[in-house]
Amino acid sequence: MTLQFSKSTPFQAELQKAHKLRQTKYASAARARAEKARLIEIKGRPPLWKTSSIRFDAHVQAYQFHLANRLVRPEVTYIKRRCAELGIQYRDVVGPSIFKRVALSRRLLMWEVRQKFNLTYADIGRAFGGRDQSSAVSAIRSFDSGSPLH
């Protein structure tokens, strides 16, 4: 048994031709969209130098330190510089650490800040990690009395 197709009319031939054109058009658009998605995926990843830690030279670290501190109050910049000179971490001085070396350095720095900047005791306490004025008063008085070991 053989199938016999009737001859298509000119209108049906036009429809088939239009259908084939749409199929090729949509297929090329789908290929282009897939290619664009692949390119976006590659571009979306940050470069390796942004995601991994990089060891900079000393002058670059000094410049980064300068940039980080240019909008900071001058007493905080002074405290950070003195911490580096004393060999103590800034976060330890402004933090809750009660180690003797850190506590003595904190008292010394509070006294130096009071002498250099003539700030109120409350401002000094704020500069040292949000301490209250009584902490600044006792630290400064211990140096004024000549015995910082209290």
C-alpha cells in the first residue's frame, strides 16, 4: 500500500516556506543566545588578583595605611602609629585585653594622647575602643602620679 499525497496548493506551499524560514530564524537566535550566555558566564567571574590575597611591598602597605587613615581622627592615627612603634596590635589596645603589656601600653598611650591633643577624658575613652571616661582618668592619673603599675 502506498500513500499518496495530494498536491499542495500554492497557498499551502507559501505556508510551508514561511514555516521553514521561521525555524531557521529561531534556531539561529537560540544559538546566538546560548553563545551570549556562555560569554556572560566567563565575564561574570572576578579576576584572580581580586579574589586572592596579594602580598604587597612595604611602600604599598604604607600607602594603603595612609589611605585607610586619612579620614580618621588624628588621635586615632597617632594611636595606630604608636602601636606599630611599640610592637603591639592596635586591636589589642582598643580591645578588651588585660594582659599586662597591653594594659601598660594602653595607659601610656592614653597619657600621651591627653598631653598631645588635650582631649576630654570621654573623647580619650572613645578613641580607645569606646571606654568610659573613668578608665581614661585612672590611666592618666596613674602616669601623673609616677606609678603606671597600678
